[in-house]
Amino acid sequence: GIDCVTSFPVNVSALIAFQTLARKESSSTNLQKFQSIQNSLQLNLWPTLIMGWKIWPAVTVLNYKFVPVIYRVLLLNSVSYCWNVALIFYTIPSKSSQRVQ
């Protein structure tokens, strides 16, 4: 729905930025941290958004069309858990500082 083009990019950007900050050494300067976040967003944001845009609309349609009401939250939480685990591994920089595929 509308959240795929409004809040989803903001949430994915924040997730990538926080993961990048969490992986940086505490001795890094603020400029180094900012540059690292910028690089990580440039490498990962669009591929992650495209991946999400492929998954979430399909899950939403399947959820509302085929899943009984009492299991809808379970399905969304299960897919969300797998999505978040995938994001963690997808955005881990490799030794050559390229996105893991």
C-alpha cells in the first residue's frame, strides 16, 4: 500500500544507518561515521527497497485474500522476522566493502 512508498524507505534507511553505526569502532570520528553511513546507504538502500517492494505487496495480498483472520498477525510477524534476519545479513559489508548478495 501507501506505506511502501512513504514510511518503508525511511524505515529501511534508518535500519541501514543504525546497523552501520553499530558496526563502527567507537574511536571513529563523527565524519568517518557519517561517511560510512552515506556509503552504506548508497550501496544498500535501492537494492533493499526493491527487494522489499517485491516481497511485501505479495505478502499483503496473500494475507488478506487467503489467510484466515486469526492467523494474519502470525503470518505477518513470521515474514517480518525472516525479512529482518535477511536485512541484517544483506547489509553486512564484505571484506571488499561491497554488498553481500
